Amino acid sequence: MLTIYGHPISSYTWKVLTALYENGTPFEFITVDQNSYADFIAKWPMGKFPILLDSDRGAMVTETAVIIEYLDHYYPGRTRFIPADFDTALEVRRWDRVCDHLNTTMSKVVVNNIRPDSQRDPYGVEEAKCVVRGMYAVIEAQLGSREFLVGNDFSLADCAAAPALWYATRNVPLDGAFPRIVGYLEHLKARPSFARAVKESEPLFHMYPGA
Ligand SMILES: N[C@@H](CCC(=O)N[C@@H](CS)C(=O)NCC(=O)O)C(=O)O
């Protein structure tokens, strides 16, 4: 049995949910909240979610990129997240890292929105927005005429890109400068796996002004 500890509106949780929904992989979901936090933090004191527990293999897996590689290896389905070709796989991992960097940088902007006024960090937010715009430029160039971020197939890199771009573009507008990202994001939003992760979190959007 696979168990995910995560949160329905967490962008990194969406990344793993997208991979699970791609292949219809069965799992149970435990929301990290006041009720489950002590249990979660005892398992992973670093406190970053989601994490995956696999009771059949006695494994705990952390870090979303590694969780998705783990699923690809031990619970493979129709969609493969890591290409067999080494060079393409390296590119997939590289763009996964870029998109996670976008995700973490973007969250500085989103989290600032829910801080008390006295705790806000306008300088840090402007700095983060500048980095996000630079990332838009590299993603725009990488997309070219591609349907997906790397090669011709949906991969780990797209699982990472979907939530990162979904949240980032709400908080740092594309301002008409990145048309390929617009098209790519629409394509990702129409993908049933990602659409389902977003849809399920809708009742909680009020918790997060950046959503
Ligand atoms: N590198 C980690 C990042 C995970 C991450 O930052 N998750 C956020 C939720 S979207 C989190 O745990 N935030 C709570 C915190 O930082 O205390 C991964 O890929 O799993």
C-alpha cells in the first residue's frame, strides 16, 4: 500500500499527485494538518512534504523528484516519467530541477501574501519575481515548438512544470512576453492527471491568496 502525506493545495504535492493520477496508481492520502502533523514530523523531521510510504517494500521516500522516479521504477504504468535513453533522462532531470527552483522561488511570493503586514518582505519578493521572470525566459526558449518540456513525451519534467507554472503565473504575470508558456500551461491544465489535482484542491483555495 502506498501512502502520501501531503496537502491538497501544496504545489509539490500536486507534482506527485499528477504522477500518481497519470497511471491510476492506487494510494491513500493523509493531509498534513493539526491532526497528522506530529505523526508526519516524527517520520520526516525536515518537515517538507509530500512524502511517500510504501508498506509493501518497507520504504519511505522523500523529495518529489525521487518519489516520481521511485514510482516509475517500482510501479510503472502507461506513462513513463524517466526516459530510457540516458541523455534524454538527464535532460528530464535537469528541467525537473529548473522547475523545482521556479516552484520554490515562486512560493516566496505566494507565502508573502499570507504573512502579517509586519512580517512582509517586499525586497525579497521583488528579488524572487526577478528570478521567476528569468526562469520564464529559459522555459520559453526550451519549449520551442515542443509539446512537452523535454522530447516528445510527458515526463517528470512536466510533472514539475505544471504546478510551478500554475502558481507562478498567477503571481508573476507573463505580460504577453511568453506565448509558448501560455500554450504549454493550457496544454498541462487540460491533462486529466494535473486537472484532477487542481480540481480536488479548489475547495481550499481560500486558504492561499496566491491560488
Ligand atoms: N525539495 C522538496 C520541496 C518540498 C516542499 O518545499 N514542500 C512544501 C510544500 S509545497 C513544504 O513542505 N512546505 C512546508 C515547509 O517548508 O515548512 C521536494 O521536492 O519534495
